[in-house]
Amino acid sequence: METEEETSVRHLNLAPLIDHLRSRHLNLELHNPILDEVERVVTFYLWNLSGELVGYQQYRPEGEKRPNNDPRSGKYFTYRKRPTHTVWGVESLHLTPNLLFVTEGLFDAARLTERGYSAIAVLSNDPPYDLRNWLRCLNRRVIAVCDNDKAGKKLAKFGHTAVYTNEKDLGDSTDEEITELLRSIL
């Protein structure tokens, strides 16, 4: 059993990681990631479309950004059981409004869930085509929020409507830029 002093020290060690995640607009209570204060790694669970845990994404704030999917040094490492479809953010799905945002990355989706919208991240620059069929079966208006690049053009096909961000990812946008983007959509 952990002593009160050990708990206090552990929370002090986690504070910088928690502060970083909050600065990225992640709702820790809603998304409930696993925090490793020693390795400075955040692990997000990935669920399939039936609610089964089928993978995870690790995030290292100080990791290398190049797309190597290296579990020890990369900024992001994603594992998912194949061939099942996985997304991040299923816990944000609300029955109302009849709207769902789809993004590439989880910090992009977090900017929208922070404002009370349902948003999922496909965690890929080339999501599987079958995911599009699943999104169409949700009986919701699906809005793909896309980066203005080749991957964004692929993601655009997954929404009933597609909007493009300017030079930055949605996760790196200012509150004013997100307000303006939402105003142009809704």
C-alpha cells in the first residue's frame, strides 16, 4: 500500500506531464489516459466500434516526431489489433447533437471535445475504407476536420462535410481560430 508521502511525491512527479496534457487541451477526466511519470509517457486506450479494448497509443512529449512508430523513441507509437477498426475518443460520443467530428490526431479531437462536441481521431493519415462505412451507419452528420495536405484530402472522404485547417493542426490552433472554424461549419 502506498503511503501518503509516496502518493504526494508521485503527484509532484506527474504535475509537469499533467500540465503539458492540459496545455494540449486534453480533458483528463473524460479521456482518462495512463501516465508514466518515470518514462514520461502517456498511454491512451483505443477501442473498437463495439467498445472492446483493442489497442493503445503512446505519446512522449519529448519524443522524436519523425513518423517511425518506434515504441521507445517516437513521439507517437500506436498499436492496434488488426483487422479491427480503432478510433480514439469513443468516450466523447453524445446522443445529441446529431454531429460527429473526425480528425487525424487525438489532440485535434481533444480541442473539440473540450468544447462539448463529439469527436474521434482515426490516428492515421490513411484510415481504412471500412471505417467510412461505419461512420455512415452512425446516423450523424460527420464533419471531417482535415489538415491541408495529402492525408487531409484522404480524410475528407470520410465526412459528409470536410473543412480544412490552415497551416496548423487543429491541436495547435488558438481558441479564436477554433471558434472561427466552428462558426464557419455550424
